[in-house]
Amino acid sequence: MPELPEVETIARGVHERVRGRRIVQVWFASHPQPFKTPAAHQARQLEGRPIVAVHRTGKHIVCELGAALGAPSGKQSGKNAGAQWIVHLGMTGRLLVTTPDAPVAPHTHARLGLSGGLELRFVDPRRFGRLDFRDLGRKAGFSAPGAEPLAIGSAEFAALFHGRRLSIKAALLNQSLLAGVGNIYADESLFRAGIRPHKSCGRLTRAELERLRVALNEVLQAAIRLGGSSVSDYVDAEGMRGFFQLEHCVYQRTGLPCRVCQTLVRRIVVTGRGTHYCPKCQR
């Protein structure tokens, strides 16, 4: 599943290419799985709206939309109000910006024709992704359940994990605590902080938690700069692969020498997730 750096990379790429363009035509496939809001309702509400901005919230891509062209003024709901189109990529989802004449990939579930001759497409072979529409005249804007890892301060970060019995790896993956962190960046951050993934949160000192907060921020920022990790079928908004997988120190490096101490990287299972660590560097 794409994690914070991959989703951030896609959101920035989409924003750069579609901001200010108007949605002029909407097509949705017949499969019901991707739609949290009924497809017909989304199509009606999306057509005519300008894309004001695109950003990431947790692991979601949020398209901020303005009022539809020609919508009546004076009311605070319907197509005259602001709205959001919310995309969750699931396991294999892609959000691509292309031209209308580009070949349509199998498992394309949404095509948004935009002014200026571009098209925004949602492709998802396994159909675990979700598309949602939110009328801001009727509902509050979308927010992630957990804290933002790139903005959280020392005290708030320590408070998230203080006294918890679960492992620190499990806690990092808990989206109600931190929004956007997944398997790759939990493993890489714990390695950089020198903390074993199965260590209980309650046994971590304030200094260890601060090391982890800093390491997590550094790893996420580095991954964003390199366009994310393409360890499966992840690509950005232009169909390009990321490069941070070349910088991984432990993730999916089972049996290979640690890049720091040459000890062989081990793999264990923590709360059902494959977990990689160096038994010498991490204590």
C-alpha cells in the first residue's frame, strides 16, 4: 500500500498539473467497490467544478473543489458550495494525469476530463481503493484520524506512546495515532533510531522516543525527495517510479548485511506484518 511519501509525491504531482483546471466530463466504471459515495452522485457533483488545490491528508489525496460553473449563488449547499473529492489508493491504486488520447489501462475506474486537454484517471487492479465526494456546504472537510508525522512536536509525539503495552512497530502502524506511516517507513525509522520493532512502547525512554520522532521525520522527508519507494507497482502522477527503495537499510533486506555494521538483517512478524531490523544496531 502506498504510504505517506508516495501519497505526498502523487498529490504534489497532481496539484502541479491540474490546479486551476475545471472538470468538464466524468466517467466511472461499473464496479461498485471503489465508491464510498455512489458513482452517479459523484459524477453529477464533480462536473463543472474547478480544482482549486490537491493535497495529502494522512494516506488520502484530497482534491479541493470550487463551485460549479453557473451554479446559483446565495446558498451554502449543492454545486455552488465548495467540495472535496477524496481518493484513497488502497493496495494498488494509481492517480494519473494524462491526455485523453493516451491508452486506457486495464482496471481504470475513473476518468475526469479537464479543461485544457488533460485527464485525471484512477486505476486500481485490486479495487481496494476508495473514491469519495464531500459537499462542504453540508459536511466538514476531511481529516485524518491520527496526528501528522511531519508536523508533530516532541511532547505530543511522546504522549502518543507513553504507557502503551503494544510494540512500538504496531503503534507506528496505528493510523489513529499517526496518519500515513506504513510498514516501510516504520521499519526504516526504527532502524535509524536504533530501536527494536518489538520493544514495548511503555519501555521506551523520552530520549528514545525523541530519536524516533526525528528519525521518522528524516526518513519521510528523504523518501519524498526521492519520489517514494517503488517496491511493488507504485508510480507517481506521471507514471514514474520512485527511488527511495535504493536507500532502504532494512526493509526487504532479509539476510543481507546491515549497511552500517554488516550484521545480517533479520525478519520477524509483528502484529501480522513482516518486520525487518538489524539485531546489532537496534536494541
